[in-house]
Amino acid sequence: MSRSPGATVGGQAVLEGVMMRAPSGWAVAVRRADGVIEAKSHELPRLSSRSKLARIPFVRGVMVLVESLTLGFRALSWSAQKAGDEEEEITRVQAISTMSVAIVIALALFIFAPVFAANFLKRYLADSSIGFVILDGVIRLGLIVLYVWAISRSREIQRVFQYHGAEHKTIHAYENGAPLEVGPIQSYSPRHPRCGTSFLIIVGMVAFVVFLALAPLAFVWQALGRVFLIPVIAGLSYEVLKTAADRSWMAWASRPGIWLQAITTREPSDDQVEVAVTSLLAALTEGERAEVEQRGPIAAAALAAEYDLPEAADG
């Protein structure tokens, strides 16, 4: 059975679980310390149905990115609580504070560090405006790959990367109309072209092209321009990612990100796939779940999980 048009979902690995974002809602599922899978879902229609701005190309990319970051922090908070790492869920103020710190660190590491390093090195390697932009771009992409590789050394992160692979495999199966049983799901690749890892690499490539326009400017304006142009780069990158996933002639743009997923994804265990299926089922509407049931068997552990489904929309 082929998937219906637009039946795409996204997701994110969390602590001992997976978050899934479907067209009409999102959910997070975690395997608790007692071995039981618990899932919590929220109704949340597509951003494009809630805001006219979200239908405008380039603008929608920024809005989707902000919403994805917000949902990601909420999912991580809940998963930390259920997995036993936190006594209580992170408050809204704590989430905003954490996000703010993360943004500052990202700006320092991936924006200012490359630009200052390139400004220092250009006098030795390529003392020109274009040379400066090339150095800046190479250093930025290098830092992204180095950062991902460094965190992948952690055992805890490697387990998260296994859940990342379970998320991708489950999404592949769902979008291809396959039964949501562990066996069929495990046959799919743990890499996916719409992954956030691919988005990071595309951001680096798009940034290089955009920053070429700043090449004639003085160093201080080039540095500031890299901050002020972040929304532009995010919007452009989203359109490239979306087109690369949907159009074969643009598939090349996703390949570097898919290569990097060799680091950010791991082959999941069967019990991790069960958690991913649970999260997906919780994110779907009743009609979408009925369609999944018609495909064939569903992972038994997912059907036996504890579900906290919404009675009304919440956002």
C-alpha cells in the first residue's frame, strides 16, 4: 500500500524514547525503568493551518524551526521525567532559559568561532575577501562534523542515536505503507533525507552561498551580517531540505547530511523500535491509526503500551 499524498511525519530521539510529529498532532513515548512503554500525545494541527505566514515560502522555514525546537524541549523534559533522570518536568521558564543558553553557545561555536578563525588564517592562506568566505565555510562545516563526532563518543548519546535510527526506520515504514511490525520496520535504513542532521549540513552549504554576498564588506559587518542573516539562511535551508526530499533532481543536496547520519544514527534494538511505533501511533488521528491497522500486524508492545491521548486540542 502506498502512502497518501502529504502523509509525512517527523520526529526526534529523546531520553529512552522517541518524539513523533504527525500532520495533526505530536507525541512522545518512553520506556520506563519498569519496562512499560508510556506515551503522551497532543493535538496540534499543521502550522500552515494555524498561520497564513506559515504558507509563505522561506518564512515558513523559520516558523517550523522555532516550533520544532519548542516541541523538542517539551519532549525532552517529559522523557527525562519518565526515564527517571528528573524528579519533575522542566518548567516553561527553565525550558526558555535552557534554549537561550543553547542558542548563545551555537552562535559562539558555529558563527563567531569560524569567522574569527577565518579572519586570522586568511593572511596566511588566502588574503582575499573570497578566500575569507571559503575559509569561514570550511571551518564551520568542519566544526559541525567534529561536534557531532565528539558527542557520539558518549555511551548515553550512542543510545539516543539508536532511538534516532528507530525513529527513521519507523517513519520509512509508515510513509511507504508497510505494516508497523518490528520485522518489516527493521528492514529499512536508519537514515532519512528529512533528518535534522541533513538540515545542519544544508544550513552550512546555504550559509556559504549567502555569505558570498558579504565578501566585499569590512570584517565587522561580515561578522554581524552572519547573525542578522540567520533567519534568511534558515528559511532558504528549509526550502532546500524540503525540495531535496520530494524531488529526485535535488536529492544531491541531502547526500552530505545522509553521510553524516552514519554518525548520528545507530541500528536500533527491537525494543527501541517498539517505542518508536508507540510514539507514532499516539501522534496519529483515529482515522490514521485505523489505516495502519489495515496494513497488517502492529508491534504487540506498542499496542500494550500506556497511552495518554487528548480529548480535545491543546497546543
